[in-house]
Amino acid sequence: MHKNVVLIPTYNEAESIGDLLAQLRNCAIDVLVIDDDSPDGTARVVTNLGLDYVKVINNGKKKGIGPAYVTAMGIAIAAGYEKIATMDADGSHLVSDLENLFVNSQDFDVVMGTRWMPAGLVSNWDPKRIYLSKFGTWYARICLALPYRDLTGGLRVYDAKKLEMLNLLRIRSNGYCFQIEMIKALHSLEVSIKEVPIHFIERREGVSKMSQNIVAEAFLRVTLWGFKRMLRFNADNAHYVK
């Protein structure tokens, strides 16, 4: 067992997951794949690779990345890992960027891979998705008074002890709003958070999981949290603390 782990949620990623796991082989980290019962047999593909640094969890029917991460974070904390990373399964995050985040995590509680800062790059992404991502971060920054420049990105490294301070079961977002909710909760605990530029590359295989429901969930939740903040409902942040 290594001291650090990366969590990778999957749903129909059989075409891309093998390449990513091969790239992670030399990173001296464990890998936990959380599969939402993918119809394309993603979990079976991972199991058949027989990699000793990779474990697979079948998370049952499709629930979204939020519940997948909450389940996996609980397992990783219980296992005693020091640093817990999150990463997309489709190859859009570079392993070299993940390694750089781990280096920076020696001095910070949370390190966020950020696309929308100097030296950050995005390749082959549809302009509509770029707009949606930038607008989502801008809107969340305004509503929640958060200073970070990329609140929806999925490449991050967390200190396990800081995650343990949270009641993860109260993180309720199902889709990509989970990324916003995690930073909202950790920011309220005044942990140290650093943003590091990354190169995001649009997937080459498979289909994006982005949907109108995911966008709607994020908009509605962020709007509600913003209203609560304006009304000074301090209990909203205390809600996350054990």
C-alpha cells in the first residue's frame, strides 16, 4: 500500500480507462476505481488488467460522481491514506499534472488543478463547454464569495485529515456541483488551498457525461447557497462539520 491514492469514478469508460491506469503505473500511488455499474463493462476491464495497485468498487446503479467520490473518500480515509486525489477517467487530466499537484500538496491542505489561470491550458474543447465552465465558476464565485478561479475542475489533491473533518455524508451534490460543494465546505474550515495551472485535454474516447440535469443541479444549488449566505445562515457552513 502506498501512502497516497487517486480516486477515479467511472461510467462507461471501458475504452479509456486502460490507458490511464497504465500511465499511473510509475506514480507510486494506489488507484481506487469507483464504477457505477457501467453497461459497457468498465469494472470488468479494470479487473481483468490485474494491476496490483488498482482496486475496483462497484457503486451500484448510476448515482453520479458526487456519491461515487463520497463513498471512495470514506474508504480512503479509513484505509489511512495521507493524500487523496481525484481525477477524471477519460484522459482529460494529464498524469504529469497530477504529479505536480502532489508535489504542491506537501505545503497545502488542498491543491486544485486550474484551467482558467495563467499557464493553464484547454485543448480540443467545444466553445460551448468552455463558456459553461467559465460561467459556472464565475457564478459560484459571486454567489458564494469564493476567490478560486476554477471551481468545477476535477483534478485535485486533498489532505486526508482535512477531509476527515467533514461530514462527507452531508455533501449531497450528484453531478459536477460536487466539486463546488467540496471547496465551499473546505473553504469554510479555513484550510489552506492552492490553485495550480493544468492542461485539460478533451476526451478522445467515449461520451461526455454532462447533461442538462447536471447543469440545472449546479445552478439551483449554487443559487440556494448564495441566498443563504446573503441571509447570513451561518448554519449552512457548520452543516458540513463533524
